[in-house]
Amino acid sequence: MWQCQGVSRPDAPAGAVRQGSLREWNLAVVLGRIAAADHPPSRAGLAAETGLTRATVSAVVEDLVAGRLVTEAEPTPRTGAGRPARGLVLAADGPAGLGLEVNVDYLAACVVDLAGRVRHHTVHRADLRPLTPAEALRRLVELATRARAEAAREGLTLAGAALAVPGLVDDAGLVRLAPNLGWRDVPVPALLAGHPPLTASVDGVPPLVVENEANLAALGELHAGPDGAASFLHISGEVGIGAGIVLDGSLFRGARGWSGEIGHIPLHPDGPACRCGGRGCLETYTGQEAILAAAGLAGADLPADTATTRLAELAEGGEPAVLRALHHAGSALGVAVAGVVNLLDLDTVVLGGGYAPLAAWLRPPVLTEISHRVLTAAWSPVTVRPAVLGAEAAAVGAAGSVVRRILARPAGWLTHRG
Amino acid sequence: MWQCQGVSRPDAPAGAVRQGSLREWNLAVVLGRIAAADHPPSRAGLAAETGLTRATVSAVVEDLVAGRLVTEAEPTPRTGAGRPARGLVLAADGPAGLGLEVNVDYLAACVVDLAGRVRHHTVHRADLRPLTPAEALRRLVELATRARAEAAREGLTLAGAALAVPGLVDDAGLVRLAPNLGWRDVPVPALLAGHPPLTASVDGVPPLVVENEANLAALGELHAGPDGAASFLHISGEVGIGAGIVLDGSLFRGARGWSGEIGHIPLHPDGPACRCGGRGCLETYTGQEAILAAAGLAGADLPADTATTRLAELAEGGEPAVLRALHHAGSALGVAVAGVVNLLDLDTVVLGGGYAPLAAWLRPPVLTEISHRVLTAAWSPVTVRPAVLGAEAAAVGAAGSVVRRILARPAGWLTHRG
């Protein structure tokens, strides 16, 4: 089945409209309007906007305030007579989302509140490849525990967690394959069982969702990026290359949640062997190791983040081998991206992860390939830009995905609280 | 904006639920249940299924029957006492959709009724490349007029039309580019203006929608194909190669409706020049002309349908050059399809159009490439199968898209009628 996540509009009640679901629907509609408003709306404004009666809006708002989802903004001073209207905003001390990430050379944890603000963020650098999955996840639990304590100190309650993994994850949270971590068939939820805050369950918000890192990084960019680009391809350029496809504000996950493996699009069908078993995959030309090798830095054994910084410094200094390597990588990336744009008709491509700091050099050759190869490029230009978030995108996107679930179905959180 | 078509579930009313939209919603819900039922449901059964009261269901059904959308099935004889329950079915003499197609070497028109049955279908073979767009469309109007007369004779009313064109179409029906027809910036609706039945307007059903042929062919396959494969890639292999992406029963159209240009995915970045201006596009290896050339039949100048039949006959007879050509084409197609599956995580690939009769020879090399190149192939096999419909898929899909729009929003049709 095809699934969408990160949808801010609540699902319609199944079948015809009944009384119970009507309350849930109205809660979600009113909360959604408060979340989307540029200025804190009043109850009267919400009634006018939604077509609900004043009395209904007042009752719904009362529930939302009692449930710590919504709070009254400071009143605006008024010069005229009468009580000043009090606007409504999302609570800064209600439920929050915990975002976690395990990657090849770091662990991360972050907390995002209902309004989307990042309230806590820790990154722990370490090469995780020598560790067993259980050892790596034990370290992650330490970070999560610290994040929970920080959240509690700020008056926030963690309502759920999402974990980003650089690999293919099934619906049950089993990591089928994370080639660059060396993980295969790792049952993450079982390994994390019994660790609060990863097991506290809120109705409608699963305690822990395990999801592909590139998918969550795309959600992070949706969260942090400029308004208006609600459909884009977000490419995470690390040791491996993954992509998240965001369509109209929702993550496109594919038939089984395994979409976005752009790194394994064949670039040259008879090219070099890839770790996946295929030949000539994009990753073998534009993955971090391939770029370092082409730049003559193969043996340098730099950690991933340092490698990117080093490449950017050398390119900045005009080092010819590095400039050539980045040009070739950008061209290869552009060929694959042109194929994707021809297939999906996306108008925005975001260079994320390790590609973000290299975007100044990757972007021109990517644009050249697009202009030569995309059928509609002449009358409908494609925007290519660096991501707003860098390596932290996946953890932020993970935490944000928890928050979006609460906003989409506030009744679940309210029931839990009661 | 990202749009979905062919959705059988009605859209939720915008914002909160109000009285007017509630009636529309209930009409769509009840009609949807009748359309989806395996056996004609009774009013009591519909009430139980939807949670609506018996009285509401009866009123809704009365509206649907009066509007010729629904009719009572023949009563099942009962042995017990009491009136036999009368099941409800979609009307066979209500509104219908007109599907049209302009392609390189044929024109087509077909009529599909509310239950999805093809009630009329004409194909007119002619090389349309020497004609101006206005001349080609004039001939199409003749076919459409005949189809309307046939529909009227069977008691059907055409509620709208959709036209399939092998090219890129914008939201206003302007054909930006149809390379194999030689069309560029052709304002189809303006050229067809004033021609009934293409201009009769029904609220909620635009009189004429112009759409990419490969997209509509995919909808045709959705309509005619086996149940359960509601997400698939449908490839139309003609002189050009296009694809339609169906996700959970809906056509994925991309940011501007130009998705599916699989023929211009780069296969060998430095390969032969393509008509699109790019190099090494898939189409230059697996388009019909490329296969004929590889098989040594380049100069034969066969019309498209004959060419495919001829290739199939020669392959059947074991002609080595043809078998080799089909094997190479299948391998090239498989490389591109593997990239698409890695990107989108689809589990079904349908070989349509001119590929359908050649599927016996194309399928094995396509499967080989998938098994070598798709990351998830080992534990999640991809089905590759020939399309159920051949070249007629686009016209059937076009007519079906009109019918789906009526089913999704019956209130529009009922208002029109009144």
C-alpha cells in the first residue's frame, strides 16, 4: 500500500460522517488552522474561517488548551474599548517529538516542540561500523535518555520517537539492509524494548518509528526550508546516496517504504561494481568515497564530516584535482537527476547532507545536465539549491514527524492525557 | 501543485463539515459503495456499512436513481415471506465518458459507461504526421460525433470527454510538445471549440480534458487489469516511450502533469543523439524504430501496429537478428526500470502499447536486470507482465477518467441534470 506521511491536513473520517469522528475532525481542523496561521487567530476568527459555530470553536479550543496543545498568546494592547481579543498559538510546553539518528559515523538526538522549534540537539561522533547493532543502539539510548531529561526540564512531554537509519526499513522497524553500516536484518524495536522514553505509547502516536534516513532528512528540509517548495527531491550525499521525495508536503514512501534509492540508479550500465551487487550505480561515481578518490584524497581516511569540509576548503582554494572531481561528480549527479525529473516532473532539487557544503561546485554541472536532458527544461526551469539543514536534517525530520502526527490527530493525544 | 486523478474515494469536504457539503459527501459515499460492491447491496446493507440512517440512505438512493446514476437490479427470487430485497447497481443507461486519442498513426474514440463497460470503440488508422493539427483534430471530431450518436442510441448521455495525446500537455490543454507527431504549442481546446459533444459542460466534469497518452493508458490498464495491482508502472512502448505511474489507484501526474517521460531517462550518458536534444536516452535504444533498426528492418517502413506484429511473428519463428534485437532492447529497458524501481519502490511493471505483444521476449531480460540492480529484489520480487489492453488502452483510460470524475462527485452531475 502506498502511504503518505507528514500530512498536515487530517484524514477525512472513514465512510460517512458520524458524531464521534466529527469531534475528532473538528479538533484537527481547528488545531490545523492555529498551526498554519501567520498571526495568532482569535476564536471568532477561527469560527469564521471554519464555518463552525462560536460555541463549537470555544469547546474545541477549551479541549486543546486543557490538553496543552494550544495556549493563549499575550494579548495585543488595544486603544479602543472592550476586552482585547486573545490570539491562540501552539503550546511551547506541551507534547514534543524525539528524533534520533544512527549513521555511519555519528549518533544524534533532538527534541522538536509542537510549533516546530528545535529545543534540544546533541550529536555524538563515533565510527559505528566496528560496533554491533546492539552496542550502537545502547549508546543511542544514552543520548535519548539525556534528551528526555532536557525535555522534562523545559516542561515538554515526549509523545513519541522516530529513528533515522541509513538503510531499508520494513513496516515493523526491521532494518533489512544498511550496507554502509554493515547491518542486515536488525530488529531495532526488539533491541530497544524496555528503554524509556522509547516505549511510552500514546494513542495514535506509535512509541518508536524506524525510518530511512534520507526520507526523514527530506522531512527535515520540508520543515526548515523556504515556504512554497512543498514538492522536491532531497538528495542526501554521504558515503551512500539516498533521496527523499516530498510531494505536496508529504513524503512519498513507495509501495513498501523503500523509495528513494537514487544511489543505485544505473549511470553506466557496465560501470564499476557497487556494494549492492549491481554495476555502475550512481553511488560509485558520486558517493563521498568516489569523490575523495577522484580528488586524490582516497587514503586520507577522514571522518565523513571532515572529508566534506576538507573538500570544500580545497575547492575554495582552487585546487585543480578537487575542482575536477567535483565537476565530474556534479555531472554524474546531473545525469541521474535529469532522469528523475523526466520521470517525476519535480521542479526543485535540494542538495543535502554532505552535498550541501559542496553545492557551489556541484550545482553548475547539475544544472547543465538538466538543461540538456530534461524534456520540459526549456519552458519550466528546475531549481537546484543546497539544503538549509546539513547532516542534522534526519534527526530534525524524525522529531518533526512525531509532531506532525500529533497535529494530524490531536484526539489521540487528548485521550491519552485524560 | 501535485494532483491525483482517478481516485474513487471522494475528497473530504474542505474545512469543517457543513450541511451542504454533507449531502454531497453522503451521495459520493453511497455511490462509491454501490460501485465497489461485489453483489448489488440493499438500502439496509448500505445503511449498516456507512453508519447513515435508513432514512438518509433512502433519500440519497432516491436522488441517485432519479439522476440515472443508479438503478435497481432484478430482484432475487426468495423462498420465504416478505418482499424480496432489491439490490442497487450502477445505471447502464446514465451518464458515460467519451475517450479520444490522437496518435502518430491512428485516431480512436470510445464510450465507457458508469459501470466501466466499453460500449463503443472505433479506431481509424492513418498516418497523421503529414496533417496539420487542425486537420487531424477535424477528423477526430468526426469520430467523436459518431460515438455520440452511438451512445445516444444506447440511452447514454456523454458527460464529458478526455483526449489522449502522445506529448506534454499543460493544465489549459495546450500541447507543449508532441515530438513524434511534430506538434509544438498546439491549443487543442481552442481548435476543438464549438464541436459538440466536446463542449457540453457538466458541473464538476469539464467538457474536455487533454492529457498525456501514457498517463491515460496507465488508467486504462488500472481499469482493465487484474484487481490488487493498484500501484504500478505502465510503460507504453511505441515510436516514443512514455510511462504512467499509478499509485494506490491514482495517477501520479508530477508537479505540472509532465511525469512519466521514461523514454528520456539517460541510459548511456554519451550515447546517440535523441530527438529531444539529449544524448543516450532510453528511447534511442528501445523505441520502436531502434528495435526495427537493430533487427535489420529499418527501411521496411511498416506502420506502427504492423511493425510490432511483424517483430512478434519473426521472433516466434526464431529469427536470430530479431531475437537479438529484442533481447538488447529488453536489457536496456530493464536497466532503466531497475533505476525507477530503486527510486519509487514499485512492485509491478506493466509492458503496454507496442511492448505488450513483444512481452514474451522483453520480459526475461527486464527481469534479469531487475534482479541484479534493484536493492530490494532479493526479498521483494517485482512482477513484470504484459498489459491487458494494447494500443486501445489510452482511449479506454480517457473515457474511464470521465466516469471516475462523476463517481467521485455525483452532486455535480445531479445539479446539471436538474
